[in-house]
Amino acid sequence: MSVELSLSGQAGWLGDKALQQLLAALKQGGEEARVAGGAVRNALLGQPVADIDIAATTLPEETIRRAEAAGFKTAPTGIEHGTITVIAGGKPYEVTTLRADVET
């Protein structure tokens, strides 16, 4: 089975102004933020993107501070897992802190 992966014409949502503002706020000061999960998968497969998740190096408290400073609303929907929901441009974005899985 062959699957052609291409973002050609499939990722117009990446240019969304609110998404770009949120990513810019999260990336300040050398931090990192990137779209992750199903949005990337669906875009590569040419399928509709229904929701957008973001992986970031900011801790949840800093994610909240930066998002609110940029004028967005936040909700600590999964803070125990490092996830904050940010409402930007009327759309929810789940922002989760990147973490390293460690065996103990």
C-alpha cells in the first residue's frame, strides 16, 4: 500500500491569524511551539483538519501567562498532564508541555 504525503493545498489552516499569534506568543524568548497530533496527520493525508493541538516547551503556568497576555482566554483542561486549552480566534487549541518519558 502506498500513501502519498503532501501538504500541498492541505494546510491553509496554518496561516490562520489567531493560530500564528498564539504560536508567536508561545515562542517568545527562545521557547518552542509546534502543531502536533491529528492536525499534522490529517494534513499529510489530505484529510480535513478538525482540531489543532500544539506541543510547547513552556510550562502550563507560563502558557497561561503568555496566552492571556496575547489577549486569549485559557482553561486548565488537563493541567495535571500539562495541557491548557487556549481559545484564540473563537477556536480551541490544546497546548501541552513537551515532556520526556522516563523509565523508573
